[in-house]
Amino acid sequence: MLDVESGAVHVVDELVHEVAKLYQENLSREEIANRLPQFDAAEVAEAVEELDQLREDGLLCATTDPVELGEAAARNKNVVKSMCLHIAHDCNLRCKYCFASTGDFHGERLLMPLEVAKKAIDFLMEHSGSRKHLEVDFFGGEPLMNFDVVRKTVEYGRRQEKKYGKVIRFTITTNGVLLNDEIMDFLNKEMSNVV
């Protein structure tokens, strides 16, 4: 299930899928349960509670300010909601078959400096308009080769979230070879998704 405005994707079972169809009609829990007699009423109520929580968190039925989006478009300033940071143009595996040409993308093997990553976060905050939920993916090459910058960028992003009233969903795409206990703890705490 996709919430277009927040960008949130929810994996749901048949029950939640059916409840969600009725949920958007703003029916009461009892009305929803009555329309879905094939499901247990308690399970329907639980599904509605989960959907209520997602809505409260801004991850379902999210809204944006259409006036602000229109004004931004009129100023030719597109609203940005996500970005992919190529934090490492290098890879520890350097596979010959890799689409990224052994991790360097046919260029110089470089790691992104922290100041560049911070400027990217600032750009995202300043150009996200009324969107509350934003996304940043750390990509490479192998982003864990530049783990210190990943960690410091997330710390900086968390501070900027508070300043701008936003929520950043951080993700990382990794081959996993450089994982250790410290990195796994950090990823489990800070990343919404590890690919």
C-alpha cells in the first residue's frame, strides 16, 4: 500500500488491505467491521488502530499544502522529497560484472566529504516545501567504506529534522562485507531500510 504524499510503502495482508479501502471513507470501526463479516471483528479493530497510528505519524493519508506546492512550481523551484547520496565511489569487492564499473562508475575512486553530505541535507531541507517525510539513501560503490561520514551525516540530519520540523527516513544499500557490531547497532537504530 503506497501513501503518495509521504512516500511511505506499507506491506499489508488481505485483512488490512480490505480495511484500508473502507478506512479512507472515514467510516467508524463498527461500520468497517459490519462491512467485512468474513473477518473477526477484533482483528478488524486492531487493523483500524494500526491505520490510525500510521495516519497520526503522517505515513498514511498524508497531506501537503497545495498552495505552497503551486507557489513553488510557479517560482520554478521543484519540491524535493528524496535523494540518493553516492557516499562512496569505490567498493571493497570491485566485481568486474558490477553495473557501477567495480564501484567507481568509470571515474575516480573517491569518498564523499562530510561537508558535501551536510550541504546535500541542507539542500533537501530547503527544497522540500511542505513535505514532512523525506528520504535519504546512502549508496555507492560500498557506502560502508565511508561509514564515519554516513554516521555523521545521519547525526546532522537528525538535528536538521528538529530545526525544520521534518522526518528523514534514512536507508543504505550495502554488500554487508564491512558489517561489525558497531555498524550493525547503528544501522538497526538509524536506518529505516538496509538493502
